[in-house]
Amino acid sequence: MMYLAVHQPEDQLVGLKEIAQAIDSPVAFTAKITQQLVKNKLLLSLRGPTGGFRLRKNKSVTLLEIVVAIDGEGIFKNCVLGLEECSAEHPCPVHDKFKAVRDHLAGILTITTVDEAKESIRLGNSFLKI
């Protein structure tokens, strides 16, 4: 998503192999990730020899949406120790501490958008090794 936000030419599709090569990721792994992002309506794709991917227009995407699309909500809901019965009523030894971390992480990912990160890179306030 970040590669496309920063490097995608306006209204042009970027091929899977180009994305994978640019981010030093295996093509098969990149394909699985992009499939999840398309399935969750965060990316648009077109198949065929001139196909590829592009960001959806007029859609501000949060980092939370990306994390949930790829990894699901487990990091925000499941027990950090992997216990099935962990809850506020029946907590594991680290439930309360991890809940605070999890809530803070969810808050940061919710208010941070791909557009915001792109602008920070464009202005030179941050970098992204691609």
C-alpha cells in the first residue's frame, strides 16, 4: 500500500512483480497480501497482461484497515498468551497490561492514514526504504 501511495503514477496500474521487487518480497507472498487487500476493498486490481494494482480513489485508508485486512482482528481481541478463556472477567496474568498496549496500538493505527504517511515521506519528514 505504501509503495503504491508513494510511487504509483496517477491512474496507472502497477504489476505484481514490480511491487514485489520494489519491496524485496517474494512474488507469491506479495500476491497473497494484495489479494487480501483487494478482497477488503483497499486496492483495485485488473487481471491480464496489462493488469496490475492501484489504490482506490477517494478512499482514505487507515493503517488499522490494512492490519485487519491482512492479519485479522486477532491481535486486538485474542489473548497474548494464546489462552482461549482469557477475558476481563477471567484474565490471564498479563491481560490488563496487554490490553493497555493493544488499545494504544489500535488508537494509533486508527488515526494514521496511508495519505498521512505518504505526505510525511514526500515532505522528507520520514522515509520508507523501498
